[in-house]
Amino acid sequence: MNNSSLYTADRTTHLKIVALSLVASIAVLIVMIAARTSFDTSRIEASGPAIKAGKPIAITHGDITVIR
């Protein structure tokens, strides 16, 4: 048995590689879920009054023109 290459490896070696990949991906998924921070949108409050957008204006500084 020559298991040093994926092409010449036998069936059990391929099964071990797939099983190890599955276990590693599940471990990464568990760590990511555990590290997730909770984001509660009910606690967010506006810091000022809502304003409407006005007419667009052009601001020129040298050769640069910005339209806002």
C-alpha cells in the first residue's frame, strides 16, 4: 500500500481524510457560533433628530469637484 499520494491511496485513507475534514469544519463552525456577539436592535436609539436630504450642491476645491 502506497498511501503517500492521494492518487495511490486506498479507500480507507480517503475515508480518513474526508472524516477529518468534516470534524475540522464542524469544530470551526462551533467556535464561530460561540464567538458570535449578540446584536440586540431594540437597544439602539437615535442620537439626534431625523433630517431630510436637501438639494445637491457642488463643492469645488482646486481641480476637484465633489457633488453632495
